[in-house]
Amino acid sequence: MSDSFLTSPLGALEYAPAPESASLARLRDSYGLFIDGSFTEPHSVSDTVNPATGERLALYTRASSEDVDAAVRSARRAYEMVWRDMPGSERAKYLYRIARLIQERSRELAVVETLDNGKPIRETRDVDIPLAAAHFFYYAGWADKLGYAGFGPAPRPLGVAGQVIPWNFPLLMAAWKLAPALAAGNTCVLKPAETTPLSALVLADILRQAELPPGVVNIVTGDGVTGADLVSHPGVDKIAFTGSTEVGRIIQRVAARAGRHLTLELGGKGANIVFEDAPLDEVIEGIIDGIFFNQGHVCCAGSRLLVEESMADEVLRRLRRRMDQLRVGDPLDKNTDVGAINSAAQLAKITELTEAGEREGAERYSASCVLPDRGYWFAPTVFSNVSQTHRIAREEIFGPVLSVLTFRTPDEAVAKANNTPYGLACGVWSEKGSRTLWVAERLKAGVVWANTYNQFDPTSPFGGVRESGFGREGGRQGLEAYLDV
């Protein structure tokens, strides 16, 4: 073994490329809409591109208001004629089939998601796809037990659910919304994000393969205009939206005027709170996972790091060293830790906010990585000497950018963590259980993780408070949003 190997930092170790094959995606050249159990002919098409290269992956259809109307009408027919009155045990069989088919086609789905979204293949392979299948499995188990879910002896479905999902976890968000809605007896019209429609369209093929009755799930692709047509359609009984707080406000006004049921899962500015007795090795990995997982494209990302002042310098030293070990590059390479930013527009937003952080006096440190020449990329970045008034501490960046603030007492930590209009998720790191519980009880957030971050399970509810939305997805509580109780 050479001396240079023994003395070189871990980040200098070279990894041979281990790429997954893009051909596994088996994408079509163009896609229509999925309405009434079959695909329409493509029309009014737009590109969806690979954010790692900027190259076109496929063409997808931008649904018109007439297309949305056809999808809602199909969902209404299926609801009234087939799905509403089908025994729960029979509905469960379809959900089980979908879950198993997702598992069988997991490798294909992982590649599709990575190509269209830009996230590393190890994340889609090990997190997104298994969790999507797990949600269908979990809610299949509830389909014939709704009377025992704690919502009364005979809960009823709401009807037709209009569901709008974001681009950061396309297939997983589809599963979060479709599985409980279908288990409860509703039919659905799903609208994926315009930059990531492909995994939803592959899911449509899985629904056909599972022989789901026509119209039970319809998928309409398009931009914000398509989403607005779906949200405002008079035939929709329930709206479920995951996305930005700004759009959520608009949807809430529309739903309030129409008297529709609504759940919103919106933005966040999560605080990751680290006390001096926390185990540093675990803390550093938790910080990394909290902010750089999925390039920071996570609504509950731990984008504000609150560190007890006495250990702030050591945490920053270790954090910067660990950041330099992250591998940034080809998302299809199984060694990659951080992939591509999802779109040019999102990259521009991240760049603008980080430049504002520098102008306002925060100290920037970016990982020493070489970014690819093509596509949309941003190096993992941490800001120290951050004030609560800085934009990077107040606004949701939705990228691989971390702001570090310090505190001296638990009261100060809670005050700083709650100094945001958002309230989606926080983390607390301490070896003292009493301190962890004391802090958690005082945090204004829908989810609080203890000595971990970004852990999800279909049996556990997820959702926010304040400007992070309302309602819960996942767990028994996720059924309530789709039941008339």
C-alpha cells in the first residue's frame, strides 16, 4: 500500500464508475393522457428533459380544459358505477397488485425517476420506489377495515379527488395520494409536475397491468394551467396538493369558495437543532442527510442548522470535511451522492438566494467538487455567521444550501427554530431524552425527529402547520382526508 494512499483524505479516494443503464427506462417517444383506462393520442406536446444533461427524454401532452373535464367525468362514472360500492376486500386486491407490480418493475421505475428528476439512482432505488410500493401495501390493508379506523362505524368516501403533486418525489408523492384515496373508495384525477411527468405515466401502465377498472385513476399532464383547471373543476369533491405555499394559498381560496375538502402540504424551513452532548459522528451524517438528500429538493429539509455555541466550530469543521467527500455527478452512477438540480428555473432561484446570502454578510463554503459541463448543477453549500434576518435563513431555497446559526440555551434554540412562518419538520439531537422531549413539545412543527432526520414510513402521518399546510398523509390519519366523517 502506497504512502500517498495512507495520507490522503477520504474524499480523495477514487471510485470506478458504476452506472445503471438508461435503456432500462424503456421510454416512449411521446405520451398522451391516461383517461378512462387508456392513453389518448399525444397532442399539444412539450419536452421533458434530463436535468443532468439538458437532453430531451420524451414528449408529453399538455392537457386542455376539455381533457381535464373528460378525466373528471371518467372518474365520476367509475366512482358511481364501480369503485364506491365495491367491497373493501376487493379494492384491496387491486392495491396489492399495484404494490407488487411496482416492486417487480422497481429497477425500471428507479431509472425513469432518476432520468426525469435528476436525483441519484441510489436514492430512487433504495428510498423512492420501495416507499411507493410500501404505501400501496399499507393502505391495501386498510381498505376492508375502514369502520375500525376510528372515524365512526360507517365512514364514506368523498367522491372524486383531484390530486396535484410536485417534482421532487414524483412517484412517491403519487403513491402518498392515490393509495389512501383508493382504499377509502374514492376515484382520482392525478396531475404530475410539468418537469417530471414520466414516472406517473409509467405508473399508468402499471394500473392497466393491474387491471384497475377504467376511470378509477386518470392522469393528466401539463403545467400550472392544467392544475388550475383540475382544482377549479366543479366535478371534483376533494383537492390534495403538495407544492409551494404561494400556490397553496391560491388553491385554498378556490376550495373555500366551492366548499371542497382540501389538504395542503406546502413549503418548509426546517430547523435541525444540535446540543453539545449529541454524538458528533451521527450528527454530521444526520445534517448531511437532512439537507443534501435529493439535492435539498425536500420540503422538510433541515435547511437551518442550530448548533449550541460551545461546539459550533467543531461541527463546522467536520461538516465541511464531510461535504468535500460527497460525490457530485452522473445521477445514474451508483456512487453518486448528489445529483442534478431539477430545472434551470430552480437552479436560478438557488443561485439568486445564495448570492443574496453573500451580499448580506454570511460566510459561504461550497464543496470542492468539479461540476459537469452540461445540465443543471450546484455544489453543496453551507453558510456560517448567518443572522435570522438573512434571506437564506427565512426563505425556502429548495436546494443543497445550509444556513448555520448558534444558540446558548434550549429556550433560545426553540425561539430561533420557531422564528419562521413555516411549520413542517424539525430535528433535535441530544443524548438526554428529557431535553429532547422538552424541546419537541415546544417546536411549532408537524413532524419532529429525534436523533435522526428525513425518516419516512407509510404507517406514520406526515404534514405541517402554519404556512406549511394542514392535513396529514400517511398512517391511519391519512385516510381521514379521503373520508366523509
